[in-house]
Amino acid sequence: MTQWTSAVGAAQLARLLNSQQERPAGPGSRRPPAYRALADGIRLLVLEGRVPVAARLPAERELALALSVSRTTVAAAYEALRGEGFLESRRGAGSWTAVPAGNPVPARGLEPLPPEALGSMIDLGCASLPAPEPWLTRAVQGALEELPPYAHTHGDYPAGLPALRAMIAERYTARGIPTMPEQIMVTTGAMGAIDAICHLFAGRGERIAVESPSYANILQLMREAGARLVPVAMAEGLAGWDMDRWRQVLREAAPRLAYVVADFHNPTGALADEDQRRRLVDAARAAGTVLVADETMTELWLEEELGGGRMPRRVCAFDPAGSTVITVGSASKAFWAGMRIGWVRAAPDIVRSLVAARAYADLGTPVLEQLAVNWLFSTGGWEQAVALRRAQARENRDALVAALRQTLPDWEFSVPQGGLTLWVRAGGLSGSRIAEAGERTGVRVPSGPRFGVDGAFEGYVRLPFTVGGAVAEEAAVRLAAAARLVETGGTGTAAESPRTFVA
């Protein structure tokens, strides 16, 4: 039976309901009854992820007082929500939010399609860009020159190559966070790092607090590990975290782990400010929760003032010993997804435990790729390659934003200061239906529910900055065609076969 994992107070729910933008009624339409408007408001909050699924709602009397309505109105609204599958109740336990059992929820992760399978399809499924040449080729050539001494060994380095561990530690130290090589473990990408952390800290049935929305592949990884996900809604706009909600969840749900992306969050692009970081670390420490900070997007700032030293300090700066904050980094987003090198920064005893557990997983990370990343770090090639990546992402972002505003003016989004993704409200349409229609109009996009827990964010799609110029314009045209198909139930005039497009 469903068990609630967090709670929404009456005053908090009233604020959320009052903050909703009232949509203008159509000609001749009537204002719905008060109970219906309240039920619709709560349903929308659940679908948009602003109230998590499995969150306990206030008692009828409490909410009636907070909203200055009759208890009968609240009771009728709750009854309507139960009838629609958005509320579950049990005597003595209260009522908590849900999603209908038949709701189409694409909960699996994001699978990249091989290039040869795409044909004329524009793929906006994965937030990855081509390698920033010539730096990939140079890094591999440099790695080959360094390889011979390692070829005379067994080749297994469960903690990572000593040279790369030392280099990563030195880079943290240079950023004002003193770090020893013993605090670093090299992994097979960020996914490998988070998988190892989950297996060490969060056994089957353990609670993990996650941002809502969050990165689809990480959510799926945690689901498959048997974790119970506790969603925590993001602050409005791109303002980072809602600290009142985080403190409440950490206090009441007592999750073993919490997973956050502070820098250019995937999918929203949000950037948490320094005060939020400090307060979240303090709250996690007080609750006994291990905070996993994903830094895969950290270096992808796209505005010059952020690169000029205005980026907030890293989350681990507020726990340099690494006993509360475990940091995960990666070369995959900032450099190239094909470079499957990630790392963990944590207290030495945590790193030793992760390394010991690795004997039953993948034993170690490929030596040649580690040498390539070490070459980039040691020669300054990393900074030059990432500068190319930023320039490409900025150009693509601006092209995609302009194309969407021109072609789909009803779609809503905020332009992030960095990262690789736009989080887009699709003009009141179903993101899942747009994703389905997009397969017919020649554009592949992930729907919002992939990034939520149990069906939230049905009205959203995620659009990465992976295409630019004329391709971005064509992608917007195909998305508009998909939207028309959804609006007309598939009977509109939108072309259902994609045009062949050559960039």
C-alpha cells in the first residue's frame, strides 16, 4: 500500500495554489464551482511537480482555514481528486497525492540512438555534443605515448590511476577546497560513480531525496536499485532550491541519501546560490543524510560574468572533509560523452569503502581513457576544449531559443545561464503526446514525466542545446507540427513524414 514520504502544510499549499496563474476562460464559459477549481489547482500542482506524488495533504479543516473556504468545499475537492486517481486516503493515516494508475508514465531512462538509426530524424533526446576536436585526438595521442609503462602491469586500478587521482585532487585544491588523492576515486562515468554510492549507502527500500524534476537516467538507476524516491520540488523559475521544502523532507522523511545538481541543473538549468548550498549542507548534516552533489555541468557556464569568478562555490566547499557531501564529477558533459571518465570526491574512509565494493562490480576504469583525461588536465588542453564546448553550447542555445519563440510563442521557458538543456512548458499540451507525435514529424524529444517521480511534469518537454542554426529552426518547425497533431488528435494537417534535412 502506498505510504506518504513527505507532507505539505496547509499554509504552504495555500501559497502554492494562490501562486497559480489563472488562465483566461473562453467565450461563454462559466467559472467552475469552488470545489472543482480547488481540485483542479491541486491536480495541476501534482502534474507540474510542485507538490510531489505521495505527499501527505493537510486535513480538510486545516486547509479550509488556510484558504478561507468552507470545509465542505475542501471535502468535495478531495473526493473529486480521489475519484480521478490523484488522491489516496486511509483512515487514521490521512490523504496523500497520487497519479492515476492508467496514466502513461514513460519512467525509463533516456537511451541514445545510434547515428545510423536516425535517418532524417532530429535527435533532441540526449544532452550530448560532438567531441571538441582537435582536443580528443590530441588527448588520445598523448595517452598512447604514456601507455607503455602501464602495459607492463595487470592494468587494474580500482581507485583509479594515481596520476589522475592526484591531478583531480590538485584541481579541487586550486579552487580553494583542500583535497588529498586519497579522497578521489576514478569511476566509469558519473553514472558509475552514483551507482556505486547508491549500492554502498542506500540498500533496497532506503529513501533517497531527489530534486523534482531530476535527471531521468539517475532516477531510473535509483529505481532499479530498489530505492524509494522522495521528490523535492525546485524553487520557482530558475532560482535553485526551495530550502523550506528541503529542510522539511530531510527532517520528516530522514532519507539516507539526497541527490542534487547545484550547477545548471538537468533538466531545468537552475543554478543554486551560495547561501542555498551552505544551508542544504547544514540541513543534511543535521539530518544524518549523505548529500551527493553532481558536478557534471559545473564548467558549462555560458555567461561571461559567471566565468569571471561569480560562480557560487562548489557544494563540497561547505564540507571539505567529505563526510557529509560526496561530490561526483565527469568528463562526459563538459568534454565528450564518449569519454567515460568520472570521479568521486569524499572522505578517505568512504573512498576506501567504494573501492573495496568495486571488486564485485567493474574492477576499474579503462587505463587509456584515464591517461587521456590526465593529459588534458596536465597540458591545459581541458580548459581550451571546454571553452570550445561553451561557445558551441551558447550558440546552439541562442538559436534554439530564437526558433522556439518564433515558431511556438505559447511555449514557456526560462533561458538558463549554463548547462545543456531547456525545460519547456508545452503550451498546455501533454509532453508525452508531443514526444509520441514527434516520432511522426521527425523530431525526437523526451517528455517531462521522464524527469519526475510517478507521473509529474506531464505538461513539459526537455530540449537540449545539441543543434543550432538551420537545424534548430527545423526542429522547432517539427515540434510545432507535433503540437498540431496533439491538438487535433492526430487528424490535423501536419506532415506525418519528416522532410529530409541536411545541415
